[in-house]
Amino acid sequence: MMRVFSGIQPTGTLHVGNYSGALRQFVRLQHEAECVFCVVDLHALTLPHDPSRLAHDSRSVAALYLACGIDPERAVLFIQSHVPAHSELAWLLNCTAQTGELGRMTQYKDKGRGRQSVSVGLFDYPVLMAADILLYGTTHVPVGDDQRQHVELTRDLAERFNRRYGEVFVVPQAMIPPVGARIMALDNPAAKMSKSADSDAGRIALLDPPDRIRQKVMRAVTDSGTEVRYDPAEKPAVSSLLALFAALSDEPVEAIAARYRTAGYGAFKRALAEAAVERLAPIRERHDALMADPAGLDRILRRGAERAEALALPRLRAARDRLGLMPRPAATAERLAAAQSGEAAPSAAAQGAAARRT
Ligand code: TYM
């Protein structure tokens, strides 16, 4: 059985690039495979962040998964930090990963560029991502193009660990859509559309209102010439817009290109804007309804965390065993579970009294 895992960071504003490269595949895959999807809040700590927003943003990303069509009865949907096995396995894998390979990660170099100093967390980020993936016996990781290198590293770590300590991890493969895996910024086709870029004009947020969407699309930078053609090398801007159109309308890119080939950029952009409005308006409405019922959303996420933890713990235990760590006493495991659910840990005296009663 195919086991799918993927995650999205609750940093900045989710945009149509995230939809095209990731969310859209997730919605399809939940009908074909066992799927585990995560809001990776621990990853959001790797760059300076606003603590007063993180919980809200994490709920909002969870609501967007649901609003885009993830069915929490089918797929497991949860918040990364609610399952502490992720951080624990990240530590175990830290002792298999090497500083040289982490230093070569392009995202680390890009995100660290221009900063006086970066956190150890930013450097270590791909190891936490590897832990996310490997905990679940994942076979396939649907991601956009920018995460390819991180999935490669995950494969290396899994193979190295298995070779050194014995077979524990499934070696996963990246699943990158052939079209739409790298949507470019609307105001700069040389740069990837990004959640955190300063310029809001470069991205269509999933929660942008219709007028804002129309305005941004109409102002999008295009290539020289007038022909609408899918040719990423010669026409990077128009090709990215075509890929976006395909993602938002579920139509093949060739069919869209054929329809607008000679129509001119203006007509093409107007049609793209309408496709975006049509796809995003219901997503925004569903998101807002889910956010208006935080208790309902939290119930879904609590159940998701329970299911995720049940899937993750056997493999974490296997990794601990292979590394030679002492088995964890059962009482510790219970206390950890109680602490995690927010209940007071039973005191030693209360436990003694309970034991005497039985
Ligand atoms: P994140 O949160 O930056 O992005 C979420 C997903 O969206 C894809 N994506 C894009 N696809 C097409 N065009 C774009 N312009 C674009 N920008 C982003 C990303 O490739 C990603 O699939 N490290 C990950 C989150 C993560 C993860 C994981 C993913 C943590 N653990 C385990 C998979 C498995 C990240 O920061 O994605």
C-alpha cells in the first residue's frame, strides 16, 4: 500500500504555488493511498517568528487543508508539535546526519543569505523533515520542486541508518507534479512564488478576495512577444501562468495554451483571473467557516494527532531499540501521554494509592 506523507509550514500566507505544487495533489492522493498530512509548526520556529500568531496560523493552515478538500475521515491531519515523536526521531537522526550534507542544502543557503547569524534550527530543518517522513513508513512524498533536495537527503539518511543499525525505515520517493511544481512570482518570473517574500504582488494568497486576485493577475509580468505558449525555457512567465491556470481549472496545460495561443496576453490573463476566483472563493468561505468554530477544528486536530501518534510510535520504538537505548519504562510513557493531553501527571503518591486499591 502506498503511504503518503507531506507537510506545510504555518509561516506567511499560503498561496496558489502551494496549491499547485502540494495541496492539489494531496486532495487527489487521499483517494488512492493512506495519507498523513501535517502542519509543520516546529519548522516555523527556524526563522524569527511572532509567537502571538503561531497558534492562529497553524489552525488556519489546518483549515486550508480541509477547505481545499482534505477529508479528515480519510486522511490523517494533525499539528506536528502535537506528536512529540517528530522531535525525538529528529534527534536520533541528527546523530546519523552530517554537517557537510546539511550545509549543502540550497534552501539553507538561500534562507540564511544576508543574515548575520542563523539558528541551529534552520541548519537542522531537513533532519526534522526527514523525521516527519520516516516516522510513518512513507513511500511517497508529494511536494513542489523546491523540496526535492530535502527528500533526497531523507533517502540518504534512511539508507545510512538502515545500513548501520538494521532495517527500520522505508526509503521514500518524492512525487513532484510534471507541471506546476514551481510557480513563479507574478512580479518576478525569475523567482519562485513565496509565502515570505516581502512583495505581496508576487503571490495570489489562497485567502485573497476576488478583486485583489484580479488586480494581481492583470499586473503579472509577461514575456516578450504575444503568443501564449507553454515553453518554460523561452517563455518562463507565461508558462508559469499556464501551469497555474491548469492547477486552478483541472484542465491540461496544452488545452489552455491552444485556446489562448493567439488571443493576446490580456484576454489570457482575464480568463486566468476568473479561473482563480472561481476556485479560490469557495476555499476562502470554507476556511472562514472552519475558523469560526475553533473547538470543532481542534477536535479534528486532536483526533488526527492520536491517529498519527499510533502510526508513528512503533517505528520510533524500533529506531530506539536498534540504537541500543534502554526501553522506556511504561510509567514514563503514560506520564508523557498525560502531560501531552494537558492533564496533570498523576503524582507518585496517587499512583501508589491507585495501586493499593487494585
Ligand atoms: P512549504 O511550507 O514551504 O511549502 C508547502 C508545499 O508547497 C510547495 N511549494 C510550491 N509549489 C509550487 N510552486 C511554488 N512556488 C511553491 N512554493 C512552495 C512546497 O514544495 C511544499 O510541497 N519543508 C517543507 C514542509 C515540510 C515537509 C515535511 C514537506 C516539513 N516536513 C515532510 C513534505 C514532507 C516546506 O517548508 O514547505
